[in-house]
Amino acid sequence: MEAAGNLLRKQLQAIAVEPREELIASLEIFIKELFHWNSTINLTAIRSIPEAIEKHIIDSLTLLPFLPHGTKLLDAGSGAGFPGIPLKIWRPDLTVFSVEASGKKVYFQREVVRKLKIHDFYPLPFRLENLDSAYPDMPLVDAVVSRALGRAQDLARLTAKYLRVGGTLLLMKGAEGEQEVASWQERGTGFYLENIHQLTLPDSGTPRKILIFRKG
């Protein structure tokens, strides 16, 4: 995995994140586990380590500037743990509630958390629509994040009850992000669009947009 470590260092610098060797080592373990499990359980369609580093790890870490110290975070539809696990590895101060309907993906997340001895990370095997009844101890969070789970309006409606007033809804989108904004109807959602952060991934140049909504 030495090549993976070098690629992580290079791409972290490209998104203005200073490499930290002990955290890079944890990310390498995570990637190794992802590909080991993916040989028998379908966790990701990505089959190359360089592509996974860019489109899973680095993409997840582009959210770092929007998460103040000590943020309680709900990762909605986290899949194999993106963006929640890379964010938690890099920012141990975060508390992450990782909501994913697929039991096998939640089991994978739990094994990664155990292997890396991660604390304050809670993989929850529920659908977002049923979270309030399935997990009644769910606290209010400071931020909700999601990667391409659904439309902005639907996610605002489903997550509003878990997000404190003044909290942020961070939606990670591709080029279609502009269409999401164009179709957004603020009235009745309790959210307003605060900003659109545009970036490109450092290796492929793939465009990304982070839609930032604030709960009023």
C-alpha cells in the first residue's frame, strides 16, 4: 500500500489538507479493508485503488472546511462509510451517526470502526425515513451530510427533525448540482440555500459541488 500512501499525500496537499502520517496510515487500512471485503461483498463499484482514493477518500475530505470543531454529524445514506469514516479518521473530534439501510454495509462499517479503534462513530442499520422510530435516542445534530442520496428537497424534509436550528445540510453533488439549485423551492422546507462551493477532484478533474443549506 506504499503507492496508496504516496497518492494520499499528494492529493491531500492538492485540496489544502496537510498530510498527517498516523492518519494516512489509518486511511490506508480503511482502503485495504474496503477492497478486501469488496471481493466478496459489493460495497463499491470502483475497482481501482487510485480511483477509490480520489472519489471516496479525497472527495469525502473536501467537507472538512465546513465542519467546526466538535460537530455532531449525521451521514445520511452512508453506504460503505462515505463520507463519514474518512471524516472521522481525520477529525477525531467529530461525533458521527452513520445511517445506512444495507445491513452488510453497516456490518463492514462496524468492523472498520473496531479495527481502527474509532470512538463516537455510530453505524445505524436503518432507513432514513424510519430513523426516528428505529433509533429514538438519536440526538439533534449540527450538520447533515449526504453524497448523491436524493433530491435536496427530499433530504431537507427527511432530516429536518434531526438538525438543530442554525445547523447545516451539506449535499455533495456532481455537475447536476446546478439543476438541484434551480429546482429548489425554499418555501415550506425550513431551509435556505447559503452557498454553493465548487471544486474539482485533484487527479481526474471531476467537477464537484457542495450545496450548503442552513436550517432557519
